[in-house]
Amino acid sequence: MTPTNELPATASDEERAAFARLQARLLPLWQKTVSERSFEHTSVVVPSLSFDPEELAKISGISFYEERLLFVLMRLRNPGARVLYVTSQPIHPEIIDYYLHLLVGVPSGHARNRLGILSMMDSSPIPLTQKILDRPRAIARMRAWIGNRRRAYLTSFNSTGLERRLALELGIPLNGLDPELVDLGTKTGSREAFVAAGVPHALGAQGLRTRKECVEALVDLEKNRPGLRAAVVKLNHSFSGEGNAQLQFPPEQVGSKDRAQAIDAALEQLSFNAEEESTATFFRKFAAAGGVVEELVTGSNMTAPSVQMRIRPDGHPSLISTHEQVLGGPHNQAYVGCQFPASDSYRMLISEQARKVADVLAQRGVLGRFSVDFLAWQSEGQWEVAAIEINLRMGGTTHPFQALEFLTSGTLDEKTGLFVAPGGQEKFYFSTDALVSPFYRGLLPEDLLNILAHHGLNFRPSQQSGVLFHMIGALSQFGKIGVTCIGDSHEQAQQLYEWTVRILDEETGATGSHRGRLEDPFHERLPQME
């Protein structure tokens, strides 16, 4: 076994050809699963965050983010569905029970017989998929559990060469992006897609590799946007905003040569989302992976909505959801939560723009879930929007919407962008992966579940509203948990969230600055309990 922190290089021709043959099975398999409720099939879920381990290590409790996709256990409501869920560290049995009890109308024993849980028993900060590939016996165990490979597929958080390699090892197709297309989701690829789709986006330049090119792009940006006071420099490959840096333009000087020198000097004062970053380390990464330069968009009543899309195996794009992102960090560029759906004021506008992007990506062969992030602001009484980036993967808005779908059996009305339950009631939610307090530390899953039972803090099928928890395993060590609060209005969802925080605070004695709050994933570190 030879562990590595490096994502695999481009595949060989033989590997690409073998992967293409596997992927040809996906469409007929998908058609069967959506048309026949009792069709027997297996979903292998590997919630690996296959990113640079150095960047992931900056997020507290990152290994427990693998628990976010446990809502896929709701697939077990279909009697023919089987799920194999693989993690780095063991999941507490009571956490599994918590999700299985959400399966209304399905005996938990019947569901459990169709569920496999496998842990690599490895908490090291490398992608889960790499851990699996480093363990041939684990792969053999997975193959044995899958059984009929022609009725199985692989689900992953994002797609890299690691996931392609695992799909080949298991002999099942990957229900997601072909890793050969991953560059379409970089910051450079995003801007190129926005141009091809004719979607408004921030002024800037892409395909940059060196500090010199960055300086030249910043000089041009300032010329093309007179009065611009700040810009954003972004690494092509980044996660949750940690690859972004903000530049304040220096006072204007006479002469283009002097201006370039002044901007180059100003790069030494870049402000980063990640505390550990410096100009030197940032530009080493910039040289390796490239990046973009963009204007810092400003405006009245600025918001950060996003649109989640899916390109199905038949190549047809469909709208999944819209959200208002809740952002943190020094420049409000780090994701900490979301509100569904996005504002009535521009929800259909951003949906229309995201569809244009989806059409471009579908033409280029993209499959699976992705999101398009926007900025929205008011100008002379009208809302304007600009596309910022494409995330060709699942994200923080994926699992709460999956939970809403599975638990209510409702659907999104694509004409309005609203979610409607079978009884006709519109549904709303607030969700975060990062509710934290130092006083929550030490809560075991059993403790949390006792608190929920005592206060009735749960999802209520009769009302199709309530509170759901995820990342429960992160509570004891990190004092951190994920929450999704579903209600009949934005106000009710927010009230449920505030109720949840109040109960957790009262039960743990959290007061003052130690009360539960949304965590900034890169800057705030929980204080020690006094």
C-alpha cells in the first residue's frame, strides 16, 4: 500500500477507453431506476472530498463532512434499492438508526438488510477515494457486496481521476462528471462557459499562470473599469472560497510602467480567506494550477444566490433548486449555509441564466449535479446579476434539498422555482453545515438523540416540517453539527433554526459568546471552555 496526497495524472488511452465502456451502461440503468420503483439496483456512495488535502485540513471536522450524504439512505424507501455507504471513519450505529427512522412506511429492518456500511478506519487528511484505492481487500469486499455489477453505479461528491480509477476497479459506472471534463469547472473554465452561454459575469481575465500575467490583467482591469478600488484573484482549483484573495488597488500613479510596479507591490498585501496563506504560497499554487483575476463586484443590497442544476444521463439539463448563500470569512466569500429558495426578486432570472450555462455544459458532455454561483444587486431600482463560478460537483446545497425531496415526496415547480409538497403546501428551509459552540463538545450521538426526543426536535411527517441533523459525528470532538430546518415559509424555517440553537444552548449551558453560532470555516476557531 502506497498512500499519496497527489491526485492522479491524466489517464492512459486504455483507461479512458475502459471508462467510456463502463459509462455506456449508465443511461439504461438510470432509465430503469426512474421508471420501475421495485427495480433491483445498488448505489455505491463514496462521499470523498477529493481536493487538495492541505486545503481541506483548514476546515474543522472535515472528515465528518462525509456524513452529509447520509440523506441518500432515503433511497431505501424503494424496495429494490440497495446502498453501500463508505466512509473514512466508522459511523455511530445510532446515527444510522436516526436516518432509517425517517423512512416512513418502510420497516427499518427491511431497509437495514439492503444497507451496507464500510469504514476504512483511517482519519488521515487524504481523500476517502484514495484510501479505498490503497486497500485492495476493501475493494474486493465492495465488489462482493455489490454482486451484479450491471445493476450498480458509483455516486461521489466530486469527480477526479481517483473516482474514475475506483469505478474501473469496481467495474461500475460513475454517476457524475467524466474527470476529463473537470477543467470546465475551474475558475477559468467557468468564465469561458459564461462567455459561450452569453451570461453576464464579472469583468476580468482567465487562463493566467504567472504573477506577471496577474499584474498585467489587473492593470487592464483598472483601465477598463475606471474607479475600481478592489479586485479578486482566484486559484483555478479551490474549495469553499479558500482559494480567493482580495487586492486593494494602490493610489493612482502616472505612467503605465509605474502603475504595474505599484500593483505588483500591492500583491504583497493580498488579503486571504485562509489564515495560513501568504503571497508566496498563493502564487506557487497559482503557477501550478493557474487562475483568474476579476473585479470585486459591488452594489446596493448585494446578495449571493446560487442555482443547482443537473444534467441527467440522457443529456437533458434540469433545474434542481435556487438558494441564497450565507457567506462568512473576511470578504464574505466562504460558504457557511443557505436559504431555500432564492428571492422572488431574481429567482427566475438566475434560473434562466443557469439554464444557458447548463446547455453549454451539456453540449460538452457534462453529466451530474453542479451549481452556478451568482452575485445580485440593485441598480436604479432594478436587480442585476453576474455569474461568478461553476461548481461541477455536489455542494453545501445538495444534501438539504435531497432531504426535502425524499422526506416530503414533493417537486420543484420550474415555472416558479418553488417547492410544492403533495398537499399543495410550499416548503422552505434554512440549512448549515456549521452550527458550533465549545459547549457542544463532548455531546455523543446518544446525548443528542436524547435531547431531540425530550424536546420533540425532529422532522414531523404529518406536517412535512421540522428539524433534521447531519454531521452528528462531529459534535463530540469539534462542537459542530449540521442542521436543516424545513417550514412553510422562510420565517418559520428561521424560527425552527433559532429554536434548535436555543435548546442546544440550554441543554449544554452555552451562554454569552459561547452560544451556538455559524462558524467561519477558515478563520474562527472555537475558544476553549472556561
